Amino acid sequence: MQEKIINDKILEKMTLDNVFKIFNDNIFPMLNDEEVEYCQELESFCLELHPKIDKSKDVYVLFPELGKHGYMQRINKWRDFEPYGMKKEILLATIMSICDPQLELARLASGILCGNPTFQHGDTSEILKVQDELMSGKEVGCIGITEPERGSDAVNLTTTCTKVDDGIVFSGEKVFTTNGPKAKYFACYGVYDTEHPRQTMVQGMLSRDFGGIETKRLKINSVPRVHIAHTFLNDVKVPMEYILGDNGGGYHNLFNGLVPERLGIMGSGVGICWAGLIYAIIYTNLRQQFGKTVINYQGVGYSLGDLLSKCSAATSLAFQAATIYDDKILFADKPSKEAEKWVAGVSSQGKYLLSKLTHEVCYEVQQQMGGVSVTDNTPVDELMDVSKIEEVIGGARNIQLLILHGGLRRYSKIL
């Protein structure tokens, strides 16, 4: 804390432990016994981790701590860490966002965006080694989809692939590669034929060890502890053992991966919403103005009540989407095509809804808390900044609406 202006009696109550107590009071009734126990274990880990967090240092020094407990991701089973599944990942993202939203942003990029394909599409010893290094937190990963001239257009890539005798050569540029400057592994997409990207898209796990990867960090003030890059692929030759999808397989993998990515970002958003709201609840219950606590003024108390109802509804949506993904897709003997379509649509709906809600919650609680909330005396301003990055770089508002609009237009076929 650079300069303390918050009252000591209030500050001593604004602890992560108290935040979790209020969070649990609102969330645990939505969960079964196994999920409650999982949350309690995760929260205990966060309470031990929190004093070790140095906000002047990059988040990556904390990755090995996450890896020791299997918290780099929880969609897939890695080693003997249980329970796992999409709902467990949502809970992990939520609680980690409350603990450290910048760490959560980087974790999601390494553990899910880069790590999830190693479970879903990789079975070589080389990919399993990548998986272990990512999940243990020993190495950092990122994903390479977005390009300087291809933001929301994730299909018509300009990064090209050329097949050679001993692998595939990737050439092109990627941008907004979260973790890029620190990453060893890059889950990247390119195409053999730019005129036919769907039929020729390739997904490969690129390593700095292959040579030809250059990263330049972008200056993004909102997340100073997370490195986000402009990445150059200068004829990177990738052995076939590191190819996760070839000859159009990359297109299938790309869109399968977007659903757990969006659901994961929903979880991060849920955490930001609850963290912002709970810090405001604590502060306004203790801060006095004109002889009474601030929360007793209707303009404050009613506003927080409005945000509470929205946070509860958004959380319920995230949990329901994750439960259906687990029951009908991830753990189903035969994944439901109808459920896959529904989850694809609702993950965009939820990401759109929660991204807007994180901004609304953080903005409104800053108005209720006053000037202290834009300083480093509380985490609220950091929560606001991270929510902006998750919304824009994680898939901006208009691309989510484009997806939803496409879903509405398909109803003409059944009329």
C-alpha cells in the first residue's frame, strides 16, 4: 500500500477471510457437499497464498504454488487431483479472481487456453510432457489465435502453415497473446490455404525450443503484473508429435476450445463481481457519514441490493451452464449435440452478460465507496481494470453479440 488513507478499524475487517465468509453465505446453498468441500479447500489455499502475493512482482512466480495443488486448471483430471470438471473450473476461476484477479487472468490463459488442448487432442509423449510442465506451473503457456488484422475473425487467419518432411512450418503474427513474453509453449493456429481456412486449419503446440518465436510485450496499463504480447512466428518448424489438429482438424479444435474458454471467463467474471460487491458491503457497513453508516442511506443500500440480485442470477447461470457441460458433454458416454449447441450459445450469452456486469459492479461500488476505492487501499480498482481486459481481449462484446445474432437467425429454418 503506497499511502494509507482508509480507517484502520475498517481496514482490519476488509480481509480475504471476511470476503470468503460473505461469499460462502451467498454461494454455498447453490452447491452440493462435494462442491462445498472443494471450495473450502481452495479458499484455505488462497488464505495461505495471499500473504505471499507481492503486487510489485509478476504473477508467474506464483504458478508453481498453484501447480502443487492442481489449481492450474480443473476441467480435466491431471495426476490424482480431484474433483474435476467444468463446474469445478468455474469455482476455481471464481475463487482465484477474488484472491488475485491478475493471477487468475494469467492462470486461465496458461492452464485452459493453452493447457486444455493437451488433454482433448494430444496423446503423444511430447504433448504429455508439455501438459505436465504447464499443469505443474513449471512453464507458462499461451494461445495464438488473434492477429493484427484478424481480431474477431478467428477463421480467416493469415498465419500460414507449410508441410515439410519432418513437421509443419508456421509463419505469421499473433497479437494479444496473454502470457506471451513469459511463455515457453504457444497453442497456435494457422492454415495451409488462406482461401480455404476451415478445410486447412492446423493447431500446433509451438515451443520456444523450436526457435523462430519472437515476442514483444504490449504496454497494457490495466494488468501490470501480466505480460501480453505481439508474437512473431518466423518459420517455426513444429515436429508432427506436437501437432494437435491437422488438415482442418485445427478448425474443429478451435471452436471446441472456445466454449470452455468462455465458461472459464464467466467464472472469472463471477469472482470479480462478488469481490467488488463484498468489499463494498464491508466498507459501507463500517464507514460512517453524517452520523450513520453509509449502507443505511437508500442511495447506497438499495444500489448494493440491486447488484446483489444481479450477481446471484449471473452466478446461477454460470453454474447451470457448467453443470450441463459436465453432465451432457464432458462426462457423457455420448455427448449431446443439442447440449453442445446450447452451451456454445449460452457461453457467449454468459460471457457477454458477466463482462458487462463486472464493469457495472465495479463502477457502481466505486461510486458508493468514494475516493478510497480508486486507490490501492482496496482491491476494487484492480478488479475494474482486470474486468476490462477479460472482456476485450477474451472476446469483445460485439463478437459475442454476433454469435448470438447468428443463433437467432437460425430459427427461420424451423418456422
